[in-house]
Amino acid sequence: MTALIQGYATVLDNVPLARATYCLRLREPQLAAAIKPGQFVMLALGGTTDPLLARPFALFDTVLDEHELPSGIDIGYQVVGKLTTIMASLRAGDALRFWGPLGNTFPDLDGIDHVGLVAGGIGQTPFLAYTRQLLGQRAYGSSKFPRRMAQRVSLYYGVRSADLLAGVKEFEQAGAQVHVATDDGSAGFHGFVTELVERQEKPQHLIGCGPEPMMKALAVLAARWQVPCLLSLESPMACGLGICFSCVTRVKTTDGWDYRRVCVDGPIFDAASLAWE
């Protein structure tokens, strides 16, 4: 288990990606050297109790310095509440309190031809670093040398409308084949992203992140296709350390179901193990 790192991280940049969607760059070399794709960090404002609680944010990618060493992390976020509204006003030199890296990681998928990453809403943010890892462009955490694990990575990305598409250029530059769906038909496929996936070539492995109805639909499709499927859950959290039990999800057990904490047992779960309500 990776040791917990905590403190204050300095804001380097905070740039718009789409409507009400930003990429926040934080300088924190120790965290950047430890965090892996799929993991997250808790962020909070310093010197205030309003808002009281921290919030979880997935790793978008790490930042390398002029010597190709990890120096910071990028966080993708959408303005939806008080903390993210304040975060949108942060500028270079400001600081945020953090602790991490937290949660489990996306798996190594050596020898896979085609991996399908399925994102809804802001659910694309955990996938940029993983795309680069799968395609052998970047090593993360204790790994020092990248290795190519997959021949192809497809991102299937669904949002309500075209002005909410965030990070498409970054995914294309990383080598992903990007397929877009919008609810209103303003870009790409007109309909749900899971409908778009169903019309494409079946990948050997599916990994999803997004709203619960989307992930339920993806789990059903994966079961029908008989392909492995992992889901990165977007659960509200207060501590990220497994203490408060505010982020539980239901998983199947031999005698029915039980609760698991998303922050320490996840956020990544086998889709077939989840007991949907």
C-alpha cells in the first residue's frame, strides 16, 4: 500500500477545458511520484471550514519537469458545488490542502489488443494517464520504465452537449481513438454513450466511469458480450480514508450482498461484483 502523503500543494495553473470544466495543475513532486492511474486525491481549502468537507478528485495526469521527473499533478473537475466553484477562481500561487494517493489502481493489461474506456459526464478524467500507461508512453508510481500493454485504446465519451466535451484533444494526442456521443446530437453520435459502444467493435476489456445509470448499462452490455468490465465509481466522500463510511457501495456476497467502502476497497470494482439497487 502506498504511504499517505499530505500537506499543501501550490497551484501552478487553472485552465478551462470546456463549459464549467477546468484542469487544475498542482505542484507536489512527492505525490506526483507516487500516484498511479485510477487513484485519487482529497482536496480541501486551507484556513477555513466553509466548505467543511474535502472532496475526491481523480488523477488526470502527472506533470514532468525539465528532467522528465514527476513534479505535479493535473486534476480535471467540473463546477457543481461550493468547493469546485471556489476552485474555479484559484490562481497560480494559491494553495490547497491535500492527502493521497488514495484508492486502488487500474490493472496492468499486458497482451491486450483493444481496451475500451467508457466515460460519461466528467468520467473521462481518470482515463488520460491510463491511456498513456496502456500505450507505453509513461510510467507511473514506482515503475520507472514504460511498457506497452495494449495495441489500441478507444475512448467512448458521452456528455449532454458539445460544449461539455473536455480533454478530447489531450486524449487524441495520447493516441486514443476518441468516439463522442451527446444527448442532444450537437456532436458525434446522437444518444447515450453506451448505445455508441454497442455499435462499435467489441473490445477485449471495458473500463467505465460516469453516472450510475451509464455504468449499470455498461455492466449489462459487458455481461452480454462476455468481456471483463471494471467500473470506477464516482461516490461522494468525506475523508477518503475509510473512516467515515460515507461512500459505501453494495457488492455481491455468497449469501446476498454487503457494503464496501469505495475509498479503500475501490474506487475500481469488477462490474460483475456490484449489487445494483
